[in-house]
Amino acid sequence: MAHKALDGIISGDRHASLDELRRRTAKAASALHEAGIWQGDRVALLLRNDIAFFEATMAASVLGAVTVPLNWHMTADEIDYILNDCEAKLVIAHADLVDEALISVCAGRELVVVETPPEVSGQYDASRPTRLSNALPIWGDWIEGHEAWDRPSMQVTGPMFYTSGTTGQPKGVKRLPISPDAVKAVMHRAAVSFGIGSGEVRSVMTGPLYHSAPNAYAMQVVGEGGLLVLQSKFNPLELLELIEKYRITNLHMVPTMFVRLLALGDDDKRRFDFSSLRHVVHGAAPCPPDVKRAMIEWWGPVIHEYYAMTETGFIAISNSEDWLRYPGSVGHPAPGVTIQTRRDDGSQCDPGEPGEIFVHSETTGHVAYHRAEQKTAELRHGDFVATGDIGYLNEDGFLFISDRKTDMVISGGVNIYPAEVEQALIGMPGVSDCAVFGVPHPEFGEQLVAAVQPSEGAEIGEGAVQAFLKERISSYKVPRIIRICDTFPREDSGKVKKHKLRQTLFGEIAA
């Protein structure tokens, strides 16, 4: 039977109705403004999936401020770089993530602490004492101590997400102002691509809100007056329970979640009712064909897909019928989007001919990287944006992704840039050279590999490489596979031939 809560957000045993969200958002806006936040200012969010994430995001929007969601797996140095680059004035963080290192990098900025709720603490090692934060404002008390904001809302610009590039330096993706008509077109495209906007929506948030797609999806569900149930951490069996309990209609997922669902026992798959599902959309990473076919056979033709990037938004979309007709395709252009594949000389490719993928929509001429003019120039080609992916359009206009122009690896729906890992690894004593790349993985899509060439006479162990990297980069960026190599295949220029190295080490699976 459906839960009595028909709108708002549910997290564990807590429920915040839309009316309650609006009330707390108005108070939070006043609190942020008193702390010096106004139009265009940046507010960094170091928060797990929690109701407070929505309160902070919505309050910042009222003021025309920009939220900067931070991946809470990042090290203090990585957080410090982003805070300085975006010039954040205020940081909002869960109590268990607040330690001496975070307090240090937040020096000179207001730091507000959100008490870590039990449903989140139970999923993570969130037992760190909060004595360090005792002198800091506590979110709940802080906002309740203010009157509700009653002035007109400012123009909303949306969050600024940081995405890495081949240089390994994160770049903030910011939106420049667009016309009201363009805003309507963007909202329509999102509604169609996400499958939200037609009828009552009840959804479960399965992914972390610091990622752009889950963030946009969650905000749209709430914005449409729907019910959003938060998972603190993805659990396939719990998801099936939530679908039945709340009569869930819509989901946003990544292929890794499909793999884990399919790995459940037959009894678990049969004992839950998921007939309420209308639209299950996935993206972020390539989905293995056998996995997608198995999900369609299990859940029926409710499986949809999108191809997108933070810089452009939605590019292509497909439904189950489209995919079964063109297996492997990521779909046809989303509403209002033009897709071109181009040769190296800039001319357009013929149907079936691979080339770099370029995209145009109402927003592609209004996207930029924060404080990175050269990177913005490389991204934008007139009103088109270069995706960095290689693919082709078939005769019917369906897009197929065949390769990536950059070395980016997508593992479990998370983008990892080898250059950043290599930059850290080359500083390890005894390392002469290194090469980082991805190989196929049945659950995560790709798995990160580091090939290491020791200096003459040096002895390097695989465990030592991982331990060295864990002290310098986020744990999810640390390669799970380490290979020690006497030599690397190289170009005449000395550049490592990664493709050949990958084939030498892993054979046909990496070809």
C-alpha cells in the first residue's frame, strides 16, 4: 500500500512535506543572507543524501546564489582547491565529515554543520565525534532562529558542478543567463528525458546528490510536487522494498545498479511488486547489452536511457523499443538538440562514419568553465559544444558511442581522469614512468588500472602503490589493478602507447 505521504522528501523515518520544505527554505534563505550570501555568491555543500541538501540548495536559489556540491570522498586538499577556485563564502557539511583538516581549509569562510541523521550514520562510518564542531552553527537551530524570507526571489542560475579534464585540474561548469523561452525549452527537455512531468511522481533517489544528473533529477521530482525517497547508500534489496512500499513510479539509475539488482536471488526478484513503475531512466555510463536486455525482460518496457554531459545537459534519449530496435544505441536527439559527428577537418561525417560528437541546443552557447577561458574556448565551437566522445549516427539518426577522444574512465557511473592519477603516481619514489587506463568490468563498466615502470634497481610492490595514492587522491580514484612493467611500448616521441600496453597486459578484453 502506498505511504500516506504524497509529496516532499522521505529519509529513513523522517518526512518533510513540500509545505515544510518551503517553510524551512524561507528561513534558511534569511540565515544565508545574514551570513553574507547574495546573488552570484557560492555556497559549497559537503553533504550526503539528506533533506538538508534540498533545504540548502533551494534557499541558495531564492537568493540567486550558486551551490557547489562537493564529492564527500575528496581529500582535504581536493576540497581546498575547489573552495578557492569557486571562491566559496560558506560551507555546509555533515557533522561526521567535519574534522581538523576540513576546518583548516574552511578558514576565512563560514562553516555550518548539519547533524548526521541516523539513517545516514548507519550506512557509513559516521561515528566521528562532533566535539570539533560544537562551536560551529548547527543547521537546524541556525535556520530556525531566523524569520522567513519574504522578499522576491532572485534569478536562479543553478548549481556549479566541478568536472575534471585531461589535465586533472577540476573545472567548474557554470551557466550564463539565457532567455525565458530558452529556460522553458530546457525544462521541457529535462521532463521528457527524465520521464517526469506527466502524472503523479513517486521516486527513490538511488545516487549521490553531489553528481549533476542525480541532483537535477531529484530537484525536478520535488519541483513537480512529487514524493522523493532518499537512499543514503544504494542497496538493491532495499530498493525493491521501497518500490513496493511507496508504489514508486519513476527511477534514475546507473548500469552498476542494474548489475546488482540482477545478481539478487530469484526469490527476492519475485516477492516484490514493482508494477507501479512507469519510467526507469539510466545514464552516466555505457550499459552492457546483456544487462539491459535482462532488465527489460524483468521489468518490462519501462527502461529508458539518456546520453548527456554536465556541460551540455541532455543530448540523446531512447526508450526500450528504440534500444531493442538498435541495440547499443544511446538514442535519438533529445527535444531541441542537434547532434553532429565531424571529421578532424571539421566536415560532417556520413551516416555510419565515426567522428567526434558535437552538440547544439539553446544552452550550448551559454556554458563556460569558471576561471578557465582557454578550456571554455576548447569546449565551445560557435554555438556547438565538443563532447570529446567519438561516435556515429545511423541512417535513422540514432547515435552510437564508439570511443572517447580523451582517456577518461567511467567506473560505476563515476568519471575518473587518468592524468590526475598519473600526476600523483609519478611522484612516488622509485617510479620511472606510469600509465593509467580502464579495462572492461562486468559490474562497474570499467575498472581502473595503473601500469608502473620502476626506476633502475627499484623494487615496487602493488600494495605500496595503492597506499601511496590513497594518501594523495580520493579512494575511488585509486586503481584496483596494479601492473609492474619493465618497459612500456612508446611512440617515437617517447609517449606511451596506452592502447598497445592495454592489449599486451589484458589481451582481447581490452582491445
